[in-house]
Amino acid sequence: MKKFFARTASAAGLFFALYAGSLAASPDDDFIAMRQAFQVGDSVRVALYAQRFQGHVLEPYAAYYELRPQLENINMSADTIKKFLTRYQDSPLSDRLQGEWLKALGKTQQWELFVEAYPGGINGDTELTCYSLQQRLGANDDNAFNAARPLWFNGRDLPASCTPVFEILLSAGTLTSDDVWTRLRLALETGNVSVAKRINQYLPSNQALSERKLTAATDNPLRYLEKHRNEIKTRADREIALFAMLRLLRSGPDQAYVYWTRIRGQFNEKDRSYFMVQLADQAARRLNPRALGWFREAASTSSAPVPLSDAQLGWKTRAALRVGDWGLVLETIEAMSDTEKETGVWRYWKARALKAQGKTVEANAILAPLSAEHNFYGQLAEEDLGVVMSALTEPYKATREEITVIERSPGIQRALALYRMNLRIEAIREWAWAIRDLDDRQLLAAAEVARRNGLYDRAIHTADRTRLQHDFSLRFPAPHREAMRDALKQQELDEAWVYGLIRQESRFVSDARSSAGAMGLMQLMPGTAKWVAKKMGMQKYHKTLVTDINTNLMLGTYYLKHVLTLFDNQSLMASAAYNAGPGRARQWRDEKPLEGAIYAETIPFNETRDYVKKVMSNSMYYASTFGHQMRTLTQRLGIVPPKSNGVNVSEEEENKPDENQ
């Protein structure tokens, strides 16, 4: 009884303290305090704060914070969950809570409730998928065996909910020992040694890999191969040796190939073909000129060559582009899956290959629909058809009534409230949920609301989703233009290009910070910003200044001018250098002059390749929006000079940070 009164008194004291504090605290302060209480598991404090948010736009969060900790209670009423999901279905919290509830039901094997709730569940969640398969297999659903089998074939670590599913499949013979070997190789191929060791446990002890040898091959592949290269007798020996060879590839394809010639006789045709595909793929990704020869060797090594994945075919195509083998470009694109070959990148290069072979009618049949798409390949397709990009089509402008309707949307109001408190992750989720089913006019109204509130990243994201009606001023906003003019005037830079780069860097979020540490509108790394500040003679520079808009633009445009000068005023290579560093941009050239579009297409880093294409495409739209004299995208991309025309780089440049991202 004393404990009861003590708890009651404590709660009452907290209530009166909160009540007294409410005279000074704002709703935003209360929300932050309630959120913090939820994060530390203080349910009493959450409940007291939640009372203040009844009828408030952020009421769903108060309800979620109260309800979420109770999900582990198996006696919790399903009606309580259903009421939340119904009442707050206009918030992503309903989707989130439903997924969390389903996982709690799966974990406790409350299958009747799970089945009732799962049809509206979250797609693409592997943990939930495996819980569903557990239930179906337990209910003797024969179709579940076929549905579960594809999950096995990947090298990633999978949720614990998948383990019972796989054990049932193995016991039933749906997964064979060959399937175990296949997944084991996939795990080793991707470097997931811990996953490989778990998969290894499914093999009979007399067939399994030696974990001691696997660890040795992981730690020092060359030393392992030197010690065991004459002991490759069993399948387990071959798999570890192949894994060691894949690790050796990290030191360079040429070195790995030299060693491969010493041991390849101990492998069967299929294994030799497998390794040569891996070697050729890695060589292509490193722009090694021997890549295509190794792809040919992989195909000729075996009577049944290992088939190439779409990703490997993509790099084989890029290698063919760099040597101008248009017949091989066409051949490899045709070998891709139907889904892959229909992407814009491979439709464009297929058309170019056809045109190179004199098949203009077939090429134009591909280019014509592609030219209607508002992206890098759409612009190139348009130019290949002989059309020069002119002024953009008359935009659709949302009416005052349409904007008002969007402003009154609870989801939009929640997003704006969360942005005001700098809770960007929650705000982005709310915004995405609110616009998910909007038509073009509603999307443009929402984009305008975002623009008016300074949320340029949301304006861009939302306007980009329209299909038939567009407003390119919302897709390509130009904030801070006065501050930008001063920086551009000092550095003599192309305004359209700089805006195109900033749009890709930060979406005009002035305090943006990347996972790597880049900051501000122009996403400057601390080392780069410090180097530039020193070069500019800035007094009392401190890294906190990087997110100041004027300072960021001043430093960023100075560095951009620096890399542009390094590359003879070629914006394509300067864009690559700004993202990945001047050293890498130089390395990615060829021994001969290279068409700019091919240089961009064959950049080894996925992020930089996508970045460069979008920056150059963006610059076209900004040039049109600003009314600048138009140049074609092909002209902007230019011709990349050969490596022999190397840029002379000072010792100071070599010693500065070589990677801005």
C-alpha cells in the first residue's frame, strides 16, 4: 500500500510540475519533451504530456508513444491496435505500428491475429515475409514452399524469422545440398564471411568448409594460397581457394590473374568460368583494358559458361563503349533481362549502337519515346533526333483553392510542424505519406506549399513526381540567387551549372550534413572547406561557418572554380572531381579522347556516375529556366582528353583532401 501511494504521489508531483511548467513551455517544447520521454521508456511522463496533444495536429504521435511500448504484451487487445490504425490512417505511424504489431505477433506466434492483419501489411519487409511463411508452412500451405525458396538465394544476412523457414525447407528436401553450396558461394562472393559460416553449418561435417582455413583466407589471401595451393582436393577446398582469389582481386585484377594461371588447373570448367567472370567484372569496374578479353575467356573456358548477371552485363557493355565496339554493346544489352534492358540507360545505348550500325529507323523508334522523358537520357535522345532543347513548356500553376486544400491537409500540417522542430526524418515520412496518392495538380499544389515554407527539397521531390502536368520552376528552384550572384561574379562560373550541382548536392537544404561529414548547400567536407578558407585568406575561420549560406557559397564556388580550372574548364570532369576528387576524375580518362557521355557512363563509382549525369542534366533545365543562351547537353559534356594530356598538379593540390564527398 505504501508503494502504491508513493507511486501515486510521484505521478501527481510530476503532473503538477508539468502543469506549472506549461505556463512557459510551448507546444513544440512539450512535444520534444514527450518524444524524449518515449525514447527513454518513461511511460508515465509520456502519458502526462500526451493529454496536452488531444485534438492537436500531432495527436497521432502522442497516441503512438503511449501505445508502442505495449505491443510486447500478448494480452493487449487487438481492438486497441485496430482503432489506432483506423483513426490515424492518414499518418505513416499507422503503417509503422501495423508492421511493429505484426512482428510482435509473429515473434509470439499468435498466428490467427497475424493472418487477420497481414493482408494489409508492409511489402518488402523480409522479417514480416518470413513470419508469414512460417505461418503458411505450419498450416501446410503447399504453395509456401515455392514462395519461400527464392529467399534462400542471396548472400546477405537475413532476419532470425527466416531461420525456421529455411530449416523446414531443408528438412523437406525443398532445399538441397547444392542449394546450400550456392548460397555459401553467394555469401563469400559478397564478403559476408559470418553469414557463410552460418550457412556452412547446414552441410554434413565431412563436406563443410574448415572455418580455420576460411579465417586464414580472409585475413591474408595470398599467404593462404601459397600455403595451400597444392591441397585443393575437395569442394570445400575449392570454395575457400576461390574466395581467397576473390579477396586477391582487391589488390588488382592483373596480379590476381597472374596467380590464377598457377592454380586454375585444379578447378573444373564451371569454377574456372565463374572466377573469370568475377575477374572480368572487377576489371571492367576498374576500367582495366583487359576486361573484354577476360569476359571472352570466361565464355570460352567452359562448354556451359556461367551466365552473367544484369550488373555484370552492364559493366561488359560499359567496357565495350570505351573501346567503341558497338556490335558488342548491342549484343550485351540484348542478353540482359527484359526489365533491365527497358531502363533508360540501356534503351539509349541500344539506340546508339543501332545507329552506329546504320539502322537509323530502328534507333529512332527507341529514341522517340525516350526523348519525352525529363532526364539525362531523354535529353540525349532528343538531341540525337535533331531537336535542341528550347524554352520549357507552359507550366501548370496551382490555384489558390488547390493550395489551400493542401495546406489544410493534416499530413501536410504535421510535416510542417515537425520541420519547424527540425525533426527532419519524421517530417519527410509524413510528407511522403501525405502526397503518395495525389494527382498531378495536387502534387504541384503541395510542391508550392513546400516552396513557400522554404522546404526546397520537398518541393523538388514532390514536383518530380508529376507525370503529365509539370512546373519546372518547382522541380528546379533557384533560392539564394542574390547571394549566389556575388559568388558567381567573383569566380566567373556558369550559373546554370552551379545551381544544377547544388540541387544534386543538398536540394538547397542549408544545414544539410551527409553521412561522410559534408556540410551545407554545396556539401563541403571539413578538410576541403578549411583548405579553401586558407587559400582565400579567411580570418578566424571555423568549421561551424560552413553551414552559413553566404560562407558556404563563397567557399564552394571557389573550390568549384579550382577544379574547373584543373580540368581546362570542362564542367563534366569538374563535376566528377567535385564529387569524388580530382585524382579519381583524372584516372577515369582513357588513353584516347572519349565522348563525354561515355566518360560519364563508365565512371566506376555508382554514386558519382549518377551524380554527374544528374548535375549535367540539371544544368540544362536551369539554363532554360534562367533564359540563358542554350547549348546542347552533348556540347556541355564535350570530349574528355586522353590521359597523355595530363593536368599538371601542384604538390599543394596533391596534399589537400582529394575527396569532397
